[in-house]
Amino acid sequence: MKRHCRVCGAEYEYCYSCEKVHSWRALTDTADHYYILNVLMEYQGDHDAVKAYHALSKRGVNIRETDGLLPSVKMLMVEIASKVKGMNGTRKKAVPAGQAVVEKKDEKQLHSTDDAEVSE
């Protein structure tokens, strides 16, 4: 039997037993596309772009390369990329070892944790 991948639209062969055992072949042409499909379905539920971005990046998927994907998949990838890009300016910076961030009303300062006393 023939099916079309829900990520790229490519036609592929599959058999009834794949559907019967709920194999990834019932939905997509490759295991990587099945992973992408699952991440995007989860993103549609929780709208956590950072989580989706990290899950896709961990698997080596570049969300900015959408050539060859179905329009609905492209749209979600672009949406995730734009949300993550918009957050780049608000990401927390790494604090060097041995230092802590101390917040005072409208400013943040780095202080050494070796000689600082903590008081409330």
C-alpha cells in the first residue's frame, strides 16, 4: 500500500502490519520525520517554542531549513523559529563560577560568592 508522509508529502510503501502495531511507518516515511511530527504535535498543544526548538535541535533538525516540507509543517517551523528568535535578547546569560547575581530594584550586579555574606 502507498501512503504520503505527513511531514514532507513523499509517497512511500507501507504494509497493514505497520498500522496494526502503530509503527511510525503508518504516518511518515522516515523515523526522523516521525520525530518531527511528534514534536510539532506537542508544540501545537503546549505552544512551548523553546521546548520544541531544543527537541528538534537535539535531533539535528535545522528549523530554518524548510524546503521539501509540507506547507503546514513549514508554517509551524517558521512560527517556532520566529518565537525563539524573538527570545534571544531575553535569554539569561551564564554566570561565571564563584559568582552570583544579586538583584537590587532596577539593576543586576555580579558579586563573588567566596567573600559575600548572604543576609535578608
